[in-house]
Amino acid sequence: MLGYSEVKIGFLPAIVSFLLLRRISEFKARQLLISAEILNAERALQIAEVLQKNVRPARD
């Protein structure tokens, strides 16, 4: 299971969010970080497949 469960107790995953924003869109990052959705392996794989097809690396 994958997710940002610290959001449920009021913590902002700040370090992870910086890295996440370099890999996926701001919209999707916010959705994952704010919702505290716990992803099973199948759902994480679906997201990864979409990202591999549609996301280019961020510019430094």
C-alpha cells in the first residue's frame, strides 16, 4: 500500500511533495497529497503507466 497518510493527522509531506512535483502534474500531486488516498499496487501501477506515457521530466 502506498499513500501519504500523514495528512490524516495534520502533517504536510513537504519533502516528498517537492520530489513528487518534479515527476507528475501539480493537479495530480495535490490530489494525492491532500486526499491521503491509500493506493493498492494495482492502482499505483495504473497511475505509473499513465505517467510514463504522458509526463516529461521537469526542467531544472
